Amino acid sequence: MYEVYLFDMDGTLVNSEPLKGKALALACLDYGATVDHNIYKEVMGESWQVVTNHFFKHADIAPSLSEFNLAFRSHYEQMLGEQLELNDGAKTYLESLKLAGKKCGVVSSAATWMVENILTSLNLEDTFDLVITQEDVTRHKPDPEAYNLALSGLNASPEQTMVFEDSAAGIQAGKASGCDVVAIQHEFNGKNDLSDTIKVINTYEEMSL
């Protein structure tokens, strides 16, 4: 039924959401403030501005965002190199899709450097036919621009495309583009409504072609 499979990156394909929370907390610590990285669960899936403001409020700090981003990136890149993993069953599922001749793409709201770092760390550079990142669009999820761009780039119709997401904003974006959406459930997206999807899974082992 489906010929194209589009994947969000953070939390959906890889375990990077907890790492992102820890890197944000460590960046706050660089400013002398201790915060629990689990507060990231409250804003996971939101825009970067919302996420960082959430941490600044809890840490009671007011750094320049560009300066804070450098501190965050330093911690995050180290974690990606040491602790990053594909979610359970993702590697086998991706391999089965490619063997079946399906097209696969990444549609992420993350910055290009984050996505490229993850793809390189996991040797996935040649797995995807298309990669969309934050810099490729002007309107971010829940706006469907990124998914519409992916559909156009792969010359695919929404009816033949399945989207995988782990946030309410991502699900809204996928559905607004006309695609069926499967939600990935994990420990950091409990505050996101995943119900408006065709299926909610915990691992890719629950999927079949």
C-alpha cells in the first residue's frame, strides 16, 4: 500500500531526546544553575525557543541564545558520539524497506548539524533518499511545509506515504500533508497526544511491510 516512508529523527528513529535534555541541563550548569534534565519532557516537540526558554526559567538564567547554543552543542555532540542508539527494531525495519524497494526520507525540525551528526554517527548517510531539516523550511511543525516538501522531492502522493512521528506537532504536520501517521511512544513524549494516528508503537518490531 505504501511506497514512501518518512521519519522524524529525534525520538522517532533514535534515542536522542533524553540526550538532548541532559545536554540542555549541562549547558545550564555551565552558567552555575542546576536543573533536572527531565523537565525537557514538558516541552519535547516544541520549538527550540520554547524549549530553551523553559530551561532558562527553571534555571533562573538569561544567557544570549547564541552563546547558550554553543554550550549545548558541545555537550550534545559528545553525547551523540558516545550514547546515541537507533530505537529498537529501527535498523532492521529500515533495511527491510530498502530491500523492498521503498523510498525513505528523514523530515526533522532539528538543525542540519544535529541531523547530519546523527546520520554519520550511525552510518546512515546512504539509507535515506531525502533529508529535510530545520533550515530547509520557513514554517516548522505543526505546519505541513516540511512534509509537503518531502512529498514533492520524492514525487510521492500522500496516499502512498507513511509518516513516523513522536510529537503532537509532528503528527499534526504529517496529517495536514495528507499522510497516514504512526506514532512512536517513549519515555520523553508522555505529554504529547499521540491518539490521532493509525497506530501507536513502542518499537519498530511491531511494524510489518
